[in-house]
Amino acid sequence: ALKKALLAKYPTLSEVELIDYKVRIVNESSGTAAKIRVLIESKDHQSRWGTVGVSENVIEASWQAVVDSFIYKLVKDKTKPVGENP
């Protein structure tokens, strides 16, 4: 859903593919307050990269990792939003 919403302004995000998604509990002894680490591996037509999200909430950790993956792609390609002047 996030990717679809961003494609109008950032069409290069269509090249991003999720390769791997891993969830790990960082400090199991903390019970329900344990930190969750989400590792995402992504790729486009020319490279691969990994991003990490950490939170007590798996959804929030996943969100952080996905957003960082998209930001990495945009920075790597020096992408500007469609419709903006260079």
C-alpha cells in the first residue's frame, strides 16, 4: 500500500523488490517488552541492500525497515519527485 501510494511521485520505486524478511527477538528475557528486530533485503535491477527496523512492536519495526529501504533506493538513484524542478 505504501509503495502504491508513492509511485505517482517516485516511479523508480516500482523497481524495488523484497527479497527476504526476517524477524528476530533481540532481548527475549524482557518478556512482552522485548525488542523486535526486522531485517529486510531488497533489490532493484542493479543492486541489493538491507535495512533494519527495531521496536517493541513487530509492525512498527517492519514499517521502519520498509521505509528505510525506499529511502535508500531514492537516495541511491538521486531521485527527485515527479513534477519538481531539478
